[in-house]
Amino acid sequence: MKRYILLLYLVISAGTKGQNQYSPSVLTLKEIWALSELQNKQLKLADLAREESEIGILEAKDKLLPELSVMGDFRLNTKFLLYDNGIFSAPQSVPIKGYGYGLGYNMDFNIYSGGKEKRNIEIKKEEKIRKQYEFELQKDNVKYAIAASFYDLYKFQEFQSFISTEISTEKKQLSTIENLNRNGIVLKSDVLRISVKLSQLELSSSEVKKKIDLTKQRLNIMMGRESIEPLDISSQDSLEANDLQESDYEDYLTAAITHSPDLKINNTNQAISELNIKQLKSSRLPKVSLYSRYNYTYPQISFYPYSNDLWGFGQVGLKVTYSVDNLYKSKHTIAHANNLNKQEQEKIQMKQDEISIRVRDAFLEKEQAKESVETAKLTIRQSTESVRVIRNSYLNQQSLLTDLLDAENVLLQAKFSLTSAQANLRLSQIKLLIITGTL
């Protein structure tokens, strides 16, 4: 007997395990965010741009290294004619080989160029910081898009549940009214009205199912998964408790001015423009470099006395160059850079104004969502009682079926409104945290 019980347990366990393997994963909003950070295509592209900025810094540092080149050549020589008494006199032919070759190197090391190379590294570092802020901004945008789809899916699933419950209730109600009609208590038109409502509910259910499938596909794509991969979401709250603490508009605005990636990007652009001004001004300064070169040449025809032997010659020295034309050519270029810097300063002020409006709009949106939640809860309480009273009075032939159907529609719409308001409240809170850069 124990053997059969054990065998039955193993069969049931295996069946349960098989069901779990193929059941869709239930994901919270934070888990979907975590998956998107690893696989979202937009974030992958932004991350590649961030890596490119890191390579740009290394590339700028490479310019601090000395320039080194190696040269070599092979040539055929003509006769070496030496005109001792002028070009109209008979030349003296210097005996040299009919071919020649050379091998050598050339090295230049920049000692000073107005700080251009080091400043270029600073510019690249600022560009890397900007790319990091752009990545954070893109990540926030992706998170908000995911949150919007997540709460859309939550709403549609709740709507589907409400409609399914309503269909079940109406089917029972239809059965009751058909019995009343057979007994001559109610009219045939009441049966038809209930049937029409059932058809409308089933059509609405079909439309909501399509929206659920489309929203799941959108979420899967944003997570970097296959679009048809099974997905189920958890409706539990996705934000930490401290994220839900009440704050006033000024607190949100202060946080946005401090943490907003949008504003940080503008501040970085201004810093880059200031470095560009210094870079242009440095073109008016002299350039000092250390150079070294050495060459082996065959034959020796560069210095007298000439020789058919291999010879070597090199130089080491300090070279100073000063571009005089930059004193007047760079005047308008620097003025242009100064103008761009002023534009960046104005953009910062404009961005601050824009952020204050966005924070205000999101804050009021959150407050409106809170009011909508309370209103919907009150409407549900009132509508539930209204449906109960009218249904009893209809069964007692004291009210019309149309009154009952209208009351049921109001209750169903109130449930929809409450679900939408709760989702909008959560989404507006996320929107505020994203705008302030504190998500």
C-alpha cells in the first residue's frame, strides 16, 4: 500500500514540475526594469556610445606620445655633374654609383603647445560624463515607457477580470429573467436586452484580450525578449515605501535641479564650451618640441668631399614654432566660441524653467490621480448599493430593467475608473521621480 502511495506522489510531483516549467514567469515592475537594463536595444546602443567616449579619452592620451616614423628608399642615380665655373662651362663629372638607398628615423616630441593636448583630454572626459548622463536619461525614458506599458497591462487584465465577472453575473441574471418570462412575469424585451448586453460584454472582452496581447508583446520587446514569449506581471506595489513619502512641489523642484540628467547634460555642454574657448586661445601661443632624426645614406653626395661609401648623420634639437597669422585669424573664431558659450548659459536657464514646468505638471497630475482614486472608491460604494436596491425592486416588479442595466454599467465603469486612477497614481509618481532624477 505504501508503495502505491509513493508512486502516486511521484506522478503528481512530476506533473506539477512539468506545469511549472512551462508556466509564464511572473515579473514585478522592478524585475522588468532589471531585465531591460541588460537586454534593451536602446540601452545597448546608448552603452556603446558611452564606451566610445571612453575610447576617445584613450585616443586623446595617445597624442601625448612622441611622433616616430621610420623612412627608407631605393633610387637610381644619374650622372653627378659639378659645374665649377657656372652652368655654361664644361661640367666636371663626379664618379658615383648608379644606384643609392637610405634608411633612417624621425622623432618629434611635443613639450609645450599652450596646453592643447592635455586640454583635449579634459574635453574628452567631459564628453564621457555627458555620454553617461545621456545614458542615464535614456535609461529613465526606457523605464518610464516600460512602466506605462506595465500599468496598461495591469489595467487591461483588471478590466478583463471585471468583464468576465460581469459576464458570469449577467448569464445568471439572464437565466433568472428567462424563467420570469416563461412565467409571464416580465416581457420578452427584457430577455433581449440582457442578451444584447452579454454580446456587448463579450465583444469588449475580445478587444481587451487583443490589447493584453499587444501590450505583452511591447513589454517583451523592451526587455529584449522574443515578442511572443509568455509573460505575466505581479500587481504588487513596485516602489519602495520611502519612494511614496509625500513631498511638496518645492522639494521635487529642488531634487530636479540637483539630480536631473537633462540639466546635467546642459551643464556639461557649457563646461565643454568653456574648454573650447581656452583651446582656441592656446593657438596664439608658441609650440615647443624636441626633435631627433638619424639617417643612413648611400652614396654620400650631400656634403663635400663626396664619397661612394655608406654614411650616417643625425640631429637632436629643440624646435620653436609660432604661428603669427593666428593672432588675427583666431579673433573671430574665439568670438564665435564665446557666443556659443553664452548660448549654453541661456540653455541652462531655459532647461531649468522647462524642468520646473514639468515638475509642476507631474505634481498636479499626481494630485489629480489621488483625487480620482477617492472619487472612484466613493462611486463604487454608491453604485454597489444602487445596483442592489434596483435589482431587488426589479425582481419585485417595482422598477424597469433599463434602470438595472444602467446601474450595473455605472458600477462597472466605476471599477474601470478606480483601476485606471490607481495605475495613473503609480505612473505619475514614477514620472515625478524620473523628472527629478531620483528613481
